[in-house]
Amino acid sequence: KGAKVTKSLFPGSTLLKEISDAADAARKVNRNQTMPFAHGVFLLPIKNLDRHQSKMEAHKDNFDALVEDFLAKYENHRAAQQAKLGELFRASDYPSADMVREKFKFRVSYQVIPDGNQWDGMFNSVELEERMKREAEADLRQQFEDAQQHLWDRMHDVLERVATSCAAYGTVIDPVTGKEKKTGVFRNTMLDNVKELVDVLPYLNVTDDDRIAKHCEEMRTKIAAYSCDQLRDNEALCKKVGQDASDILAAMSAYGAAS
């Protein structure tokens, strides 16, 4: 009878997963340090360029080191699998180390946003050039507005989580045991996300919106100043932080900032 098998080319090795995790971590940092702008393109304000480059270079160094570690052990993994699989081993499943290296790429591309002058002299018609400029500028304005809206949405998401989590957290009496027990639960990432956001918001506020700056400072002093352990140990403080988050959300809602 025939057999259908699925071969794991590198059983017991965690290196490929570590490389994948490193790539995911870099993508997350890139998303947090930028704003969506176009399909597959992120908006990076010039005042956040140095921070972004520094962070991405660190992630690239880590990624490259993991790849080199994997490649250094590649031949040994292949030999071990050949001995283990016997007749099931196929050399074609394992390309050369140089070919494998080409499968791993980490590249960050920075491009300058074009301005209206990109159409100058491109068409033999002043009227057509002016129309193309107007349309390009309108599209660019809309992309900036969408990117700025993304900041409001990010603020809304982290604040809503704080408000709802803190409101649900408290102490009640268990009707069966008669003992006190806690209701609701929140993880450390709840405040970590707030701290991460207020750290980068001043660099992403491309329109210098005073309202974003104001709410960012409120989030920094009234919410990000605490740890989740402090909130768990002090129910009154937890409720106050939750109410502060709700107040900021109400202010944002009053002028329709969060969609």
C-alpha cells in the first residue's frame, strides 16, 4: 500500500519560527511608528524619521543575525534529516545554502511624497497639467486626512479598552461562598498599548492638531502614568483611570474625531 506523508524539513529547530517572529515584530514596530497612507505604503512624518530608522535598523540586525545562525546550521540539519528519513529523503527538498539565503529579505524603502510639480512639462497642455495637479493635490489631501483619522482611531481603541476594562473591574461578594472576589480582568498590554501610543503620537501628528496634542498629554499623565498592578491593587484608582479614559473619549466624540 502507498503512504501519504508530510515531511517537516527542520523538526526540532526553532530557528525558522524565531526568524518569522522577528519579521512580525519588525512589521508591528513599523505599523506603530507610521500611519497607513496607500496600499502597502505607510506615511512617516520627517520628524519621526530618525526614530523609525533606528528602530528598524535594530530589527534588521536581529533578523539578519537569526538568518545567519540558521544558515550556519543548515547543512547539519540536512545531514541529520537524511540519516533519519533514509529512502524518504529527497535532496531536492533542500536547496543550497546560498539559494536559501536569497529567500530571506529585510528591506525598508523610504520614498519622498511627490508634489504638484511632478506634472510640469509632462503634457503638451497647460490646462491638462493644471487639472492633473489639482487632482493629485486633492488625492494627497485625502490621504493625509485618512492618515490623521487613523491616529484618532488608534487613540479611540486604546482608550475604549481602558474605559470598559476598568469599569468592569471590582470586588463583589460571592453568593455561594460569601467571600470577596474580583470581577473583570485586564492584561498588562492594556496600559502598555497606551504608553506605546503616547510615545509616538507627537511624532505622527503631521498636522500639529492641538486636540491630539492635548489628549496625548492627558493620556500620558492620567493613564499611562500607572501600571496595571497599581490598578489591580487600588480599586478607586482603577475607577478613576477608567473615568479619565471615558472623559477623553467623550471629548473626542463631541467633535466627531473618532470614526
